[in-house]
Amino acid sequence: KVPQCIGAAEDQEDLDEFEVTLDALFAASPGFASRVTLALCLSNASDAVETLSLGFAIPKFDGSFGDMRLPAAAVFVGMLAGGCAAGALAEGLGHQRLLVKMLYLEALSALATTAATGPWQLALCRFSSGIAIGAAVPPIFALAEELIHPRQRRHRSLSLIASSFISGSVLVSLLAWPLSVGWTWQAFYATTGVVPLFNAWLVSRWVPESPTFLQHQGRRAELLAELQRVLPTGPTGPTGPHRPSLCFRVVQEANDGVIRAIEERSMSGRLQLLRPMDVVLRLAAICFSIAFAWYGLSTWLLQLFQEVGLKHRYITAIAYALSGVPGCVLAILLRCMEPPKLLAFWLLLTALSCLSISLIKRPSGDDSGPRPFFAALCVCLFNSVATAVFNVLTTVWGAPFSASLRPFALGTLSVCMRLGSIVAQFVDGALVHGHISEMALVPAVLLGMSAVACWGIILPK
């Protein structure tokens, strides 16, 4: 029921035919790309739930766990370790199996958090959750690149998967709302543990193992079984009498491969005129700055609301999470400038929004006055424009580099983003109580400098 070359590739020419035939099979399977996209979107959203959960639970600890900066930073340290180990783990387990196991580890870590009795136990559970998140992100996007076809749909699916982090932030804010009416933090973490548990089941059911991984491992019988499991076998599927012509799709995908090869050669020639390390350093500064600003404020958001006198903190946190949606939409619609200039524009707006937060002061009355409303408006504006920065950054950070330099560059930028998140937990955790102006001015300066750095980034035509 599948072409003979699948499971029998031996040399590079056979492997090329194998990959092209798989592309055609997946593209001709009705509903397959939609199911894979949905499962990977929910997996990325569950990563957001676990990343941001502690920020909503911090007010419920009431100082019983002491300084919360270490547990807050532990998840990002774990993400750094998990991201570094993801490549080696994927080589041994496969992308789909690694993703499923990491989702189960996220669920187990969330449930283990409910039994924590001190800051070190809490930090250990958050570190374990961070390892799972860091190791889950690479296979999510690797599976999307390999399984979703045709290429035009793949681009849309990758945008949806990247934007699903916003959905996760909205979901965790909704799950945290019962904390305002008497829920304990243990019940909150038990609820968040259900999210990755469900997603692990969904991925194991809808997403196949990487066919290229199984092919290179020589596990041909398992590869055929995976294809039969996920591809429909009815009369409208790729194995039925009314299937689309695979020959046309094979030729089309082969032509796309030739075009991509030409583009890569053109890009390499263009990069000979650039200094790649200079571009890496500029993008590294941008990644560090936006991660420092966004993850720092998002983790200590409720503490900030408490400092400025907001009473309905959890409802405002839901509005904060929802404010990322218009930022994502605007980033997609307002792509009239070159990406580096557009990135500089959004970074400058984010810096200005941080400056507006620095003007917030604790009111003397209740939260019905203009100052608490101004505080809520400022943080929502910040989240909206910061989301636009992340959206544009994903289209910029891999483009200036050739295929040989891209893994090194993206790995370096990912490490810088994690380092910015870790440093932000200690800086913002120390400044959120009584030093709101300084807490907002530090990322404002970093983001302003990053906006200037964007002007030195040149993308290949």
C-alpha cells in the first residue's frame, strides 16, 4: 500500500526518492496535516502552561517558602539543560518518542510539585519541568518541518505552532483564576499536570515517528507500521482508488528541492560579504533582551499588581495573556518593511512600553482609580508589542546564515534567550518589591540598545 522505495533505501539517491515519496504521501492524506498541526500546537501550549505556572502560584505561598527567585529561575536553567541534550536524546529515541516522554515528564513534575514542602524541593521540581520543556521544543518544530506538506501549508502551520504559546499563556491564566476564590496552589499544579498528560496521549495517537529517523535506523518494518497507522486507508485516502496522482506530487516536490538548493547556494555567496559572527552577536543581544523583559515581567506579574494596589489581579492577568493576540495579528499584518527594520520598530515600541511601566506608582486608594487602570493598560501594551517582537524574530534569526552556520547560530541564540530568562528572575524578583521604576527601566535600556543593533543585520535577497 506504500511505494516500494519506502523501507528499502540504501544510497543517497534512494534516500532522496524516499523523502520525496513521503512528502507526496503526507500531502495526499486528507486531514493528516491538520491533525499533526493541532497536536503540536497543543504540545507547545502545554510548554507555556508549565513555564508560566509559578508566576500565578507565587502569591499563594505567602512567604512560607522564603525567597522565590531560585524556584523561578530553576525552570529556565532546566530549559537550558534540556535544550542542550535534546539533539542527543532525539538521535537515540526519535523525535516523536522524545516529545511524548518529555510531555509525560512535564505532567509528572507538575504533580510532584504538589508535594513540595520547601524551596529546594520546589526548585528541583521546576528544574525537572524545565528539562522537559527545553527538550520538547526542538522535536515539536522538527516534526512539523518533516510531516506537514505541501510547503505552503507548512509555513502556515509553523506560524500557528509558534503562536500557540500565546494560547498556553491564556490557558494557564484561566486555570489560575480559581486561586483568587480559595483554591490552593497544590490544586492548581495538579490541574496544570493534566494538560501535558492529555497532549502526550494526543501526540502518540496522531503524530507518527520521524520516518527519516526510522529509515536511517534501519527499522523498516516499524516505519511501514507507522505509515499504516497514521495514513487513512479508505477510498479517499492515498491507498484508495480515488487517491491523487503521486507522480505529479513527486515531480513537484523534487522541483521544490532544486529551487531550495539554488536558494542555498545564492545565500552562501551573499554571506561571503558579511561577518556572520557580528550578526550572531547582534541577534544574541536581541534574544537576551526580549527574554529578560518578557519572562521577567510575566513571572512576577501578580507581585507587580500587588505592589501597585490592584485587587482583581487574576482577572487582570487573563487580560494580560489575551493582549498577546492583537500583537501577534499586527506583527503578521504590518510586514511592509524589511524584517530587521520591522524588528527594530517593535523593539523600540517595547522599550517605550517598559518606560510607561516605570511611571507606575502605588496608589493611596483602592483599585478603582486611574493609577491601577493605567498599570493594567501599560502591562497589556507591553505584552502585545513584546509578542510582536517574538513573532518577527522567528522570521529573522535563521535567515542571515547559510545551512552550515545555521545550527551553530540558532543554538547560540537559544542559549542567550535562556540566560536572559534566568537573569531576569533574580533581577526582577529583587526589584518588584518597592523598586518598580528600576524593574522597568533595566529592560527598557536593553531593548533600546537592541533596537539600534537591528540596523546592522543584513538578510540575503
